[in-house]
Amino acid sequence: MQRPTDADPAYAAPAVLSVTALNAQVARLLERSFPLVWIGGEISNFTRAASGHWYFTLKDDAAQVRAVMFRSRAQMAGFTPREGDKVEVRALVTLYGARGDYQINVEAIRRAGVGQLYEAFLRLKEKLGAQGLFDPERKRPLPLFPRTVGIVTSPQAAALRDVLTALRRRAPHVRVVLYPAPVQGQFAADKIAEAIMTASRRAEADVLLVCRGGGSIEDLWSFNEECVARAIAACSIPVISGVGHETDVTIADFAADVRAATPTAAAELAATPRADWLASLQADAVDLRRAMERRLLDAGQGLDMLSRRLLSPSARIDNQRLTLLSLATAMTHAVKLPVNRHSLTLAQLQQRWTRHRPDMRALRAQLQSDGRHLNASLCNGIKNRRDALSTLSAQLELLNPQRTLERGYAIVRDGKGQIVRDPAQIKARDTLNVRLAGGSAEVVVAGVQSVLE
């Protein structure tokens, strides 16, 4: 038996993969088998390269895995992790082919526990939104000229100093009322809600600022509590929320009538600068003065025009008399002209009617003559037809079979009812029906004799 060789088509040598191809296939297999997943662990060996990429190890008590977060993703992280930080990453499991190392490519990173807080934030937002607390229809406009501004924050908060500085700079005439409440820690949300309800109940402020400085999501969580959102929605005065920095968003922002990016921005929204109002008032005063002067000038010109048009009573009466006379003349002409026009039209119609009116006496005489001729023609026609009818009746009477029978003739019929005209139609002992003038008789033929015999 011949042994197969490599050249034999029935024999195929196994494919040989390069290391690069092997790693590429393993990377594709890992990426297909493990879609983007959230992984929790502790940061170790954190390095930020000159390119902006982050390289670190994510570990727990029993294992670790290499991780890389490219610059485009790292720029959106919102914070820079440090050694020992507990984090959660959203990553794609893959293989770094150059070294053959299994690693994860991080798409997003957040502090550990933030995921649960964010989910709680979304659930509460959806719940309150469904109940209408965030509807635009219930948002109230801010007052244009607030005399008193209420502030709900901590007396020790840096946000309070920022707000007071902004109000002192922009509107030093505005009165400020502080409703102190802790902005962080246990039971802080209840205290904030109580302070808001106190401000609403007292109604001594025209607008209320609920504010605090920036921080992590845990630091700002008091403003994500349901009691704070409901207190803001139930407040009797407009509320401005100025919590955290520009990128921070809380439930209080959605419930408030206006959201400000920062506490300072909230103060700027609450009070328009006094200098702006004074400039606006001065401009309004100038416009009012010009409007009054223009109105007085227009009124003076109008008075002059009216004085020139003013006439004495006697002259006005004469003018009215002339106007009345003119109107009377015009009315007289207006009445007579249609009457004259219609009279002329009527006369023309009468002439045309007279020309076209028929001569009834001649027509009546002609009708009587035609009637007499018609009567005579009818009488002659009837007499002629009666004479013709008499002639036809006499001729018909001569042709009447009954008169022939009365002269002694008879009509003979055979047994089938056929009239017998030829002796050849009769045989001896045939029964014949003989009709006479006075009736009919059945006869039996004794014999038949031809006329020629």
C-alpha cells in the first residue's frame, strides 16, 4: 500500500498560525464572549502617560486585572483616581496582542457606590416627573423687583459667602433672610425641607435661594431626597436652585422654578444689578419727558388747526341752510327724473302695443264665416257618407248567404264539416248535413250521379 504524501490532495497539512494571528483570534473571541460589563475593584499601580492614557491595575482580595483607559475616555471621567480608590469601571474584555496579556479597555469610570446612587436618582426623578412635579406649566416667573431674598443653606458654607458677596455687589438695597440648615450629613435633607417650608410659611421673601457649593454625588445627596423636592414644589414663593458646580445636577434643580449653575449664578438671577435698574429708570425718564413734550407740541398744533376751522354760529347756520337747499334741489331732481323717464317709457310701450294689437272685429267676422263654411262642409260630408253606407248595405244584403238560401238553395257539408262542391266528394251511404233557409237536415246519400251522365 502506497503512503500518502504532502502533494496528495487527500492529505492536508494543519494550518500554522503566527503568534500575531493567534492573539488576534483570542482577542476577537474575548470581545465577542464578554460585552461591555461593569467591574468593581481597587485602583493599583495607577499611571498617567504623557499621551493622556491611563494605565492601572484593578484588583480585589483574590485577583487582579490590567486595565487601560484611553485619553478620549479619560477626559470625560470627571475625576482622576488615586491609589487605593474603590471604583467601578465599564470595560471591554480584550487581549493586548503585543505582549499577549489579557486586559480590559475601560470606557467609563465612577467611584464605587455611585452606580447605586445614580440609579436611585433616576428612579426618584422618574417617579416625581410622572407625578407632575417637574412640569413646565407649574414653573413660576421670578419677580422683577425683589425686595427680600431668602437663602436656605448652611451658615458655615462657602456658598453663603459667595451669594452674599454677589448680592452686595449687584443689589445692596435687597434685604437678605437666612434660613439655616445643614447641607450635608445625616438628616440634612429633613432640615433643608423644614427650612424651605419655614420660608414658605413666613412668606417674608420675594424669592428663595436653595444653594450649596460643589462636591461629590454623596456630598450633594441631601438635595436628591424626595422630601426636599416636594418642599420646593410646595413652596409659596419662587425658588432658585443653585447646588454644586455647573456640571452637577440634582432633583432639587428639576423641582425648582429656575436652576442656576452655581450659587453665585443663583444670586445673579435673583437680583438685577441696581446700576442697571437706575440706568433703565433714567432712560425711561428721558423717554417719558420726550414723549410728554412731543404730546404737548402735537396738542398745540391740533388746537391751532381747530381754531382756524372754528366759525361763528350765524355763518355755520348759513352754511347749513345752503347745504339744506342744495340737498332739497337734488332730492327734487332725483324724484322727478325717474318719474319722467318712466312716463316716456310707458308712452312708447303704449304706441308699440297699439301698432301690434290685432283687429278683433275683422277676425271675429272671419271666424263666423269660417264656422258657417265648416258646418256646411260637415253636413255635406255626413250626407255623402250616409248615402254611400246605404249603397254598401244594399250590396251587402244582395251577397248575404241567407237570402240565397231563401231562394231555394242549400249548403251541403260532409261528415267532416267540409262544404261539398263536387259530386266526386260524395259516396253512396254518406251522411251529409244540408243547411236550408229555415234550418238544417241530416240526409243519407242513396247514390251519386254526375251531371255529364
